[in-house]
Amino acid sequence: MSVPISRLSLLACSALLSACTAQRAPLVEPVAPAAPVEVQILGLNDFHGNLETPKDPVPLRNADGTTTKFRAGGAAQLTATLQRLRAGHQSVTVAAGDLIGASPLVSAYFLDEPTIRALGLAGLELASVGNHEFDKGAGELLRIQNGGCDKFTTRIPCRLEPHAPASFRYLAANVLTEQGTTLFPATAIKQVGPVKLGFIGMTLKDTATLVTPAGVKGLTFADEAATANAMVPKLKAEGVNAIVLLIHQGGRVPPIYDTLGCDGLSGEIVPLLGKLDPAISVVVSGHTHNAYTCTVEAGGAKRLLTSAGKNGYLVTDIRLTFSPGSNAQLVASKAENVPVLAVADPAVQALVARYVEAARPASERVVGKLVGAAMKDPDDHESSAAELISDAQLAATRAPNRGGAQIAFINASGVRTDLIPRADGTVTYGQIFALQPFGNNLVVKSLTGEQLKRLLEQQFKVENGKARVGSLLVPSAGFTFRYDLSRPDGQRIVDMSLNGKPIDPAATYRINVNNFLASGGDGFSVLAEGKDAFDAGLDLDALEAWLATNPVAPRVGRVSGV
């Protein structure tokens, strides 16, 4: 049976059409451009061994300008907050120094070993050294990093358990040994998701004047900006996508604790920012205990500047956004200070509780009574607490066989807390330890009246073109001085008297200070000129002995300024 031509043609066309359809390439959906990559840096600073939640409420300025007071901090709460903030993010946790030193008894009594362990459990990975890391000397700091029970101080290491190496790494780009090497690594690189971050860590160049000089003998603290800039080519050569500076130096802002912003920013960090290489795009700072976050245009670049205040009250949540691809570029950055209010992490809470219990017998021992409260000045000016300490030092060293002191001084910044007696007037060892946690010895030296005036002139510094008190020496009862900041350098002390009589420049006076000051700490180099030094024992022993006499909290008025 024949098929009509027309039908054959239709079949052929149909077959041909089917073949064409079968051979046609499938439609390709358009590829969406790769999304930007966000990485997180969680920053903290100036923790100072605050394993327990500090008692004082924190006044935090919110983004809307309001202020909220709350109790914040604690190692277990810090850990839980960090864990919550990390969830769902590519993240690294870093710090900008003073994690230890000037710590409460529960940490300092154990040479800050529990703080190092707690921060490891909290997930800390990198930290710059701060000045307080050197409070017990470089040898003790190396033990803290590397582990072990070697004894470098008057306190007992490994009192509760062996000290394991820190699980995070200290960085110290500008801390040089006599051999010209750095005490700790200068830099570190962290791979955070697809992004490679370069970190430079350092302390402030004035660290040698802020700690006992004997503890940092042989170490040099180099210029911060020059050191950081010298690290940039090395990190670039290793292919980092951004460079972060962890520096224990900072600024000041009027609100002190800010979640967003740097309104009124001043301080040593400001000129330093202008000297940094433009490749350094994030600066995590510390030291001043102020909290701030903002973008600052300085040195030909916009840089994100942050600080989380002190004592673990806050954590800085930093977000960096990078362009997609293998050669990712930083395209945006932002930061916010987040209060540490989370529920406690059980593992860290158990660690803290164990050390609190071990410290309890020492902490709760009654050492004496105090009539009234001795309060610390929040800005390290003259205070009742400082005068109580200087009076105790004088009482402990006044006798001829105890050094024959006539005047005692305490540096106001060495006074760490208020001293408020309990309802019955008693004061505990834990309270005075919190007030003076450094474990310094008292030293009596001879200075002439002329040297004494030069010593007091060293209290002042010029910042942003204006003179201010840099570190105040608070005297014992009987000695008064007056200063005028409008006068030139070296001429600001306008009056000094002892028991109502003017100081004689040619006469010799016996001066008592702690060993930190005696060797030139806090920039008081004149004290190193003193002669006939006498070691009068521990500062805490002197305060304990003074409180046994049931003293009255002093009223301020020994220092006056124009």
C-alpha cells in the first residue's frame, strides 16, 4: 500500500524536527553574581582577671542616647555571650591586652592562672600584651603563656593545680629582647572562612614606665606606629585580605561606655591612627578602659576603631564585609559593643566556683575596722582611698628602724577600688587585696627638697596641646602641695609644705613609695635618684596593720590645683 507523498513529507519533517529538538543544547540559567563575604571578629580588652561579675553597675550609653545601668561581666557570662554571638558566623576572637594583672583576689591569689584557663574555654585565639601583663615580670609572663610551675614572684604558682600552657597566643611586635628578637610573635594569620586576616599585636611604647622596671629589664618597647607599619609588607606578601592591629593603647570618650560611636574622641590613640599604614584597616584598642566603636579617617585611610571598655563588661562585635572571589577586598566594616549579660556557661562557672571556694579562707579573713568609706576617684585624682593607703605606708615606715619616713606617696592609678567596710565596720583581706592587688614592697629613700619638687613636676603631661595631670602622687597626712597647670613645664608646682612648714630645697627628706615607683615606674625617674634605700615589706601588710588601729577614712584636701 502506497503512502501519499504529502504524508511522507510530513513524516520526514516530523522526524527531522524531532532530531533537531533532541540535539538542541539545553537552556542555561543565568549565574547569579557571588555574594559578598562577611566575617566576624569578637574583641575584648582590659579583662583584669574579673572571673566573677563585678558588683558595680555599668552606665552604658545606648545608640538612642539614653543611658542604662546594669551589672555585667564575669568569665562564665563572657563565654556564653561569645558563644551566642559566634552562632552562624565565620568568626575569630581576639583581645587587646591587660587580660591579667590588677586582678581581684580570686584570680590574683593564684597568679591569674584561672583567668588564662577561663579565656581559653571562652574561645580566645589571639591577644596583644598589655602593660599589666608585665606586672610580675617577663619571666612570669612567659610561664603564663607556656605553662609550668616555676616560681618568679613571692606568690605560689600552681597553688590549686598545675598550670597548662595558654590555649591562645600572645603577640608582641614591639617588645624586643636584648638579642633583638620579639618576646612573643609579632604577627599571626587566621583563615576565617574564605578570608585570610593578618593580625599585629603590641603594647604601648611607655610600658616600661608603667611596670616595675626590674621586671622588664633587658626589654625594649619600640614605637607603636613604626613597628606596625614595618609588619605590613610581610603580611601582604603572605596574601592577607585585611590587616587588624591589636594594640594596648587607646582613647577617651566623654560617655566612657558607648555601644555605638566615638563622640569627643581624644587620647594617645588619635595621633597614632594618623601615622599608621593605610593597609591597617581595623584597630582593636584598649588601656584607657573607655568603650567606643567608630570609623575614623586618618593617615589617608578610613579605619574601624574599637574598644570594649574594661572588666569584661562588653564584647565588641566587629563585622567585616569582603568582595567575593579569591582576591577578596574589604568593602565595608562596622562594630557594636554588646553588654555581657548572658546566662553563665556551665564549664567556666564550675571553674570559677572552684577557685572562689579555694580563695574564700583568705578572702574572708577580717583584718581590721574602718570608720566611714574610703572611696576611689574614678578619674584617678585625689581620693580618700588613696590617702588611706599613703597614711598606712607612712605609719609602717615612720620609725627609725623601719626607714624613718617623713612623707609617703601612692600613685592614684594604683588604687583599684573603693574600700567600704561591712555594717559592723570590719574590713576583710579580700577587700584590701582588691584595693591593692599588685603585691608591691615599700621602699624608703632620701630625696632633697629640690628633688622632691622635680618629682612632683613629673606628675604632668601635655596632651593635645593642653597640660593635664598624667599620674597623681597622693601624699600622706601632713604633706600638701599645690599646682598650676597654666604654668610652663617644670614650674607647675607652686607650693609644698610638711606639717605646715615650706619644703627646704637644700634639706633632705625620707620619702616612702612602693617599689614600682621607687625604681622609676609611671615615669617618676627622680625616685631612682634617691639614696639610702630601705625595704619595709609588703604594701598589703602595711595597710592591714593600719586598719588594725581602726582609723577614720581620710577627708581629701592634701592636693589642690589651679
